[in-house]
Amino acid sequence: MYKLPSIYIALVLLLCPALTKAQSDSVMVPKSVKETFASIYPGATHVKWQRTSSFADENIKYVYKVKFLLGDFAIGAETDSVGSRFAEFSHQAYIPEGAWKNFKPIMPQAEILDCILVDSTIAEIQAKGFYDVEFTYSAESTNYQGYVIMDSAFNVLEIWKDIPHKKLPPAIDKQIQENFKNYTFSQQQSSMMVKEKDQTTYFISLLAPISGETNWLFFNDKGQLIRKESHSWKTAGL
């Protein structure tokens, strides 16, 4: 994965329940609590406080909850009445609103794992960067992963998605059975389907039976082999 740089978009905390005005603006937080918070989380933004009913946890009665953005994460924490220490109850990747809204119609049952702002070398979006949205979804009691590439306006450019081998188009499965009969899948659970604009490509990685050579096969949506790459290293996956 790419290194996650700072995300500069000032949006709502999508992964944390919104606080009402009565819970945030009107809450009087002790000076000691705020000072401790500032020392532990310098640079926190979109800070929302909530006073809660105290409860015992590790011999500490937490009476203040706070939710905020810090860099690329949405964080929730709790502290006692004097701010003696803060304990986090959530620490999740911050998902920009545009990425969330455009992703859900594509994969309504999937769960977003991360959203990464990447410096792009693609000419048309070089100055603006693009987003890599990683997700997971379940199929037949198995979890699979994938990611969506979006431009700076959160328009979908590419979708990379793991799919079970048995879900490959019949024409592709037939070619594998006929031309790569004794080969085995190097990715044990799944192959990959890539959608870019109106084109769909299937990627399969196979291991040769004797040499252990890795063969990367690329098929179009009609099941035609459009490219084959052979690699001499032996691998159990990509």
C-alpha cells in the first residue's frame, strides 16, 4: 500500500455518530481536561465534546467523550472529570464524504477499510492526486478484498476486485482447463476482476507444475486471452 499522507479536506466525521448542538457547543469542559487533550492530540480538528453518565472501567470513571479528526484518522476518546488520561474507543481511517457517496452505490454490501490520498503520475490528474479506496466484502462465507481508484472529484476511474475462481466466466475457465491443465492458482482463494470505464479485464495468476514458474494471464470480458506474462520466481501469491 501507499504511504498515507495528510488529507486536507474539512468534512464531517463520517465514521463517528454526529453530536447534537446541545451535546457539543453547550458542553462546559474543565480547563484541565482541555489542556490534557491538547497535549496528547496536538493538531486535532473538528473537536466535539459530550458529557456522559460516568461508568467504571479500569477503576476510572469517564465522564467526557470527545470525537475529532487527527491527520488521516477519526478518533473517539474518553476521559475522567479532570483529564487524568484519555482512553480511545475508536480509531478509524477518515473517509472523505465524496468517496463514501460514490463508493456505496457500486458495492452497497462492502465495507471500506481505508482511503488513501496518492500523488499521481497520471497526466490528467497529476496536479490533483487521486484516492485509493480499499474495501472488503463477503461472498459465500469468505471475505474478499479490492480497491477503487477515484480522481480528486471522487469520480470512479478503476475498480479492482477479488472474485472466487469459480465465478470466472465459463470461457476463461475452459481455457484454463484446456491450456493450463496441471497448473495451480498462486492466489489460493481468488482471481481478480478489473473494471476501467467500459472495459473489464480478468487477472489470473498460475503456477507451473514442475518449474514453479508464475504465469500471469489477462483475459477480456469475452474470455479471450489478451496478454500472458511469465516470471521465473516462485511465489505463493502476489
